[in-house]
Amino acid sequence: MRLLAGAAVASVLISAVPAWCQSAAPASARDALVGTWRLVSFEDVENGKRVHRYGEKPLGLFIYTPDGHVAIQIANPEKPACAIPAPRDTTTLPYCTPEQARALLESYAAYWGTYTVDANAGVVVHHVQSDARNTYIGTDQPRPFKLDGDRLVIGDGKTWTRVLERVR
């Protein structure tokens, strides 16, 4: 009887521990997405071949805010830069030949907007408000995703995959 009473008291005390003392899993998939994610790989499959549009080691950040905003930037660091006017003038844009401008545009993607999450379907939808190429404005971009700790995989895993790691 004494053992039973002791167990009951311990049970009450443990349940009375404040929430801030307990470690808890994120309340939802949306909460788990919140943060800054560094792009590790960006891969598409076309005609059975892997394509790395932004190079073997792309640069990029995906940022999901607690209030539902998303901002994404992806760049290929291997593309050449345009010429910077000398002396370095921060008020003048670098000069690009038409070929350089095209290569830079093709090697950079950026957009921002809001996002919603359908946890049951495993999909985050980016509601694009603006993008660098004016091609996604006003569109909803559904993205299948899987979270595994500090690793985020976006894509169908067959024809396209984006692998990201949480920035700490």
C-alpha cells in the first residue's frame, strides 16, 4: 500500500512539472519547418539523367517564419560575375554583357511569399507573391516534404529533390 501511495504522489509531482521544464516535440509540421535551412543539393532528373541546375555545390537558403512567410534564394556559385566599374562604385550596377546577364539569370532563383502546410499530405505550399524572374507571381507551389531532425527533403524523390539542413 505504501508503495502504491508513493507511486501516486510521484505521478502527481511529475505531471505538475511546468511545461517550460519539459522537452517537447514541435507542436506541428508547420512549427518544425520554422527556421532557416541551408541548401545542400538541388537535383532534377531529366531523360533518366541527374541535372544540377545550380552546380554540384549550390548556395541557397530557405527561410520559413513563424508568422507564415517564406523566402527562398538559390545560386550557382560557379557562374562568372559581371564586371564591376572601377573604381568600385556602390551606386553603379556592374556591367554585364547580354551573355553574362543571361547566365546569371539562369543560375539564380529567388522568390518570397507565404506558406501553408498540409501535414497529412506531407506538403508545404508556397504562395508566391514575387520572384526574380516574374514567372511564379500569384501562383501556389505545392512541395512534398519530409523532415528528419535537422534535415529537410523537398521533392518527389523521383524527378526532383532538394536537400536542406537546418542552420544552427
